[in-house]
Amino acid sequence: MMIRQMLGKFAVTTAVTVVIIGAIANLAESVPIQDGQTVNGFIRAASRAYQFKNLARSGAATQTARGDEYTFTAQRGDSLEVAVTAEDGSALRPAISLIDPLGRQVSYSENPNFFKYQIVRAGTYKLLVLARNNSLGRYTVAIDGLSGASTSTSAVLPADQIMQNTLRLRRIGCGVPNVAKIKIGTEERCTRDIEPGVYLYEDATKSIKIVDARRDLIAKQLQVAVLDRCPTAGIPVAQITIAEPQDGRDYTYCATPSRYVQAGSYRYNPITDTLTPLNTASTGTTPPPTTQPPISQPPTTLPTTPLPTDIRRQQLQRDYGLAVMDNCPAARSSYVVVNFPEANQIYQYCAPPTRFLTAGEYTYNPTTGNLDAAAKPANCTVTIGGICIVK
């Protein structure tokens, strides 16, 4: 047997005294565990509280301790073996409480390095790993001796089957820090076998891919085009550093500079939604529409007729982070409306407002490169493809 190989052939025999015991509050889910499986756990101050009795002492009072709950299915006659070991450096003083399918505490041990129990009633059991004397810390729990657990999967959720059989990852509770969270359909499972982060399971390829929520957040909140990777030195980029709350580490992304996030180094705080320059080359991130800095090379002349490639549209998307619409809607009060006056014509574009540009009408100033607040609405007589031509 696995645990005998790990810990030797000594056993702790526990009297089969039954006490009905329950959890104080349902604050965390149970973790299914199967025959031959080893799971990492972490009991902390916010862990679920359980009630139990020391069945080795006659008339012992009910006690309370923080802990984790594991469930497994056993058959009558199975010789259950459990090993709970505190990790190196952990202050945890573990104990074990076993709850039978009727909800009764049938066993308890304060020496869980090797725990053995003969199953007398088939069904689903709860194994409680408890922290004695208010101790906290990380541990591993291994289980062995369940004859029917390896062949019967009716009580195992599909997500757990994928974790164990397809991905071959050990599942732990999602309430602990520094874990990898894997989204499997509508369910979520956690492990420490891979780097911390959020992953998505793809059934077609039977594999997982990381979901970079930090990258998506930067692109959405700052209206910048985030690059796949930071380029070599010498290419001007906006280098944005963001901290991951789960593991406390910094992650750096590079983006194409815009009028609002110019080339330089920044730190983005997702909690306060602020971008702070880290050097003097960086500039502010939210200038009002009337005080935008001039573009580095303002155009001296503009064509009087639209080109096959709409440079005005590209400029609004690239420099201002606007998602320019194909056509301006009839009601435009809730949109950003930008007018490009050229000779006796006005080319007009519409886009949803952003954190940098609120809804309203603006006029592009070719001299300064600013979007100035329009003095009055344009008198559009002909609109073609979102371009209003005034004659």
C-alpha cells in the first residue's frame, strides 16, 4: 500500500465510538479525494471551523478547531489508511476526525502520521484535517486502502475527473493563496502543481491555456494596444507594470504609445484605476480634452477628399484609443463626435466615450493636434459612411 511504503508498517487503532458532530459554518466546500491520491492543504485563520470530540477520552467535551474537509467513498471492509504530514517549517499540529455516512464522528487521532480505520458502513465519508491548539500551516494528506474508489466514478464530478485523469493535477482548496485556478466548464478547480494564475480548460485539445486578465485589464482601462511581448531596446513603448494581488508579484507589459499614455515606464494600480509615471519621460494619463499635448509631427496640410485608407479614422483609433463607428447614429449626445474641418468640408466621426474623452463634440486642431471642444454643432447636410459633408 502507498502509505505503508511512505511511513512504515505501524498503525494506530482507534475505538469505534460514535458521536454526532457537525461543522459550525459552511464557509468552504469539501474537497473530493480518491484512493492513492495526495493533496496539499493549508489551514489558516479564515479556514472553516469544525466541532469534534477526542473519542479516546471518556466524557470528553466538544472542541472546536479550524480545518479542511475531504470526502471519499468507501466500501464495507475497506482498510482506510490516511497520512497527514505538516510541511517543513509549518507550525501546524494536525489531528484527524472521521465522519461516517450518517454524519457521526466515528474516529479521532492526534497522531495522524499514519492513521488506519476499518470501514464498517459503505457510503461517503468526511475526513477532517484539524489544527490543534490554534496552530496554522501547510500540510499534505494522502489516502489509501479504498477498494472501489479506483473503478467507481459515479460520485466524482466531471471536473475532478479532468483534473486527475486528463491534466494529472492535484486539487487543493481555492481559498488558499498563490494557486492556479482552472476554469472547467462552469466549475473551478485549484492546484499548486503549475504557476499561479487563471487558466481555461479546452475540451477540444484536452489542455489548458492561461487567461491573462492583467493584459485585458490594461488594454481596456487605458485604451492602449498591448503588444504580445516587449520589443528590444531602442523601440519606444509604454512599459506598464501591474501587481498581481494573488501572488504579490509584478508583471510588466508593453504597449504602443498613444497621446494619453506616451512612451515611458508606468505603474498601474487596478484598485484605484490610476497610472503613475516611473520616470520623467512619462507624462500624465488623463489630460482634459482642451489641454492635450501636441503631436510630435502635426500635419501641415490635409487632403480635401477622403483617401482609400482613412488616415483620420486611423489617427483617432491609434492616438486617442477611440473605437470609431462605421456610421454616426442619429442621436449623438452620448457619443464622442469629432469634426475634421478641411477647406469647405467637415469630416465627422463618432465613437463611444472613454476614460480620456467624455461624450461631446470636438474639433480637431491640425496646428496643435488637440481635440478642442466644438463651439457649436456642425450643420450636416450630407452624411456618407459616417462622414458629414457641409457645403
